[in-house]
Amino acid sequence: MMAKRSYLLREPYGVIGIISPWNYPFSIPAVDVTAALVCGNAVVLKPSEFTPLIAHKFQELLLEAGLPTDLFSVLIGDGLTGASITQAPPEHSVDKLIFTGSVPTGKRIAKAAAERLMPVVLELGGKDAMLVLDDADVEIASSAARLGCIHERRTDLPQCRAVLCASQPV
């Protein structure tokens, strides 16, 4: 192995398509867009059709901060608009896709991306476990589990699918 050499080469993808959900209309796209831009990519953001004004405001903030106008675009529309990102002809296609949303839509996006061998990142509704340690207050932990597993289901992606308890019986 002494004669072997390896190196890490970091290159931008090119144009990153981001399809973001309605429930975190600023924070999710802000993280994805900022990461893509910092890594040297251009971005096309398709926000939820229910929250387009927040995406436009985010674009306005980036432009005011000095971002060149041709590096970030906002594409407004419904699910058909999002589908057009995955089905565009290769000369108009994005080079990578980031999607946060439902499992059924994520499956369609994964299939379309696989047909093109397009890199894709899918966040399909978090189903995180809750860990309860031995020194936890059981009353507080059970209230948190109820809120995390039941209440949040209606309004939020992060939801608890399992409660894992340490050795103490609950």
C-alpha cells in the first residue's frame, strides 16, 4: 500500500433542486439552500404551494445579502410543478434533488431519480424513537411521549414511533 495514493476531491453538483414541505416553510429550505450554495451549487427551490411567500422572502434576503441573481430561483406551483423538476429533459434537469415530504411522493421522486441516476436526498417524515433513561421522571417522560407521539402527528414531521426505556419498568 505504500505506492498507493488517494485524495478527496470536492466538486459542486451544479444545480440542486429542492422541494420543501409546508410545515417548516423557512427552516427546512433555509438549511438545504444554504448548504447547497455554500458548496458552490445553484439552487431551484420549489416550496409548498401553501407557503410560497416565505420562499420569496428568503430569496429577497439572499439577494439583499449579495447573492448573485442567477444562483437561486424559486419555482411556485403544486405537485405537478414539483414533478416537472424530476421529469425535465436532461438539458434542463437539475443535477441533484433534495425532497422533504410524504412517503408516497418520495417513492415517486426516488423512482424518477433512479431512472436518470440522479443523486437524491429524501427526508420522508421522521419517525424517531424516544429514549427514556433510568434517572428520568416517569410522569414527565410519559407526558412527553404522549405529546411527541400523538399531538405532533397532526402538525409536524417529527413524531415518535417507539418509546425505548432503560432497565426501570414503566
